[in-house]
Amino acid sequence: MKYFNWTFRFIMFLWALSFALKNTDLVTVRYYLGLEWQAPLVFVLLVTFCLGAFAGVMASLTYVFRQKRLLSQLKKELQMAKLHSIDPSSRAPVDGV
């Protein structure tokens, strides 16, 4: 299985490299107010992909932080229940996200 993964990765790398070599034509990206940017097509695609991935990670951070806050709250409640020797399974569940 390990060799299959490396073979698959190598084939994907060769495919991406051939795609990049085939798409070296200059493209013009036009902005507002007459601003323009010329770059190879593969570079524009790479920048667009990276910006989209970054935006996706930033959008998911609120969910991650909310989950961490809820987890720490539940850990504190469990710790307090152990200190007061209350059975934590008898309590009503905390409403999550």
C-alpha cells in the first residue's frame, strides 16, 4: 500500500507539472479603475487556489474555536462533578452548537 501511495503521488506530480508546462501563456487579470495584472495562467490559477484555501481555513476557525470553548466548559463541569462526587451521567446534556 505504501508503494501504491508513492506511485500515485508521483503520477499526480507529473500530471500537475505537465499541466503547468502546457499553460505558460500570459493572461491579463483586470481589476477596477483600469488596473491590470499579467502573469502566466498556471500562476494565476495557483494564486486563486491558495487564496480560496486560505479563505476556507479562516472561515472554519470560528467553528474550531467554538468547539474548543465548549470542550473546555465540559471538562470544567466534569472536574467540578468529580470534586462534588455528583454522578455526571445524571445531569442533563449541555446544548452544543
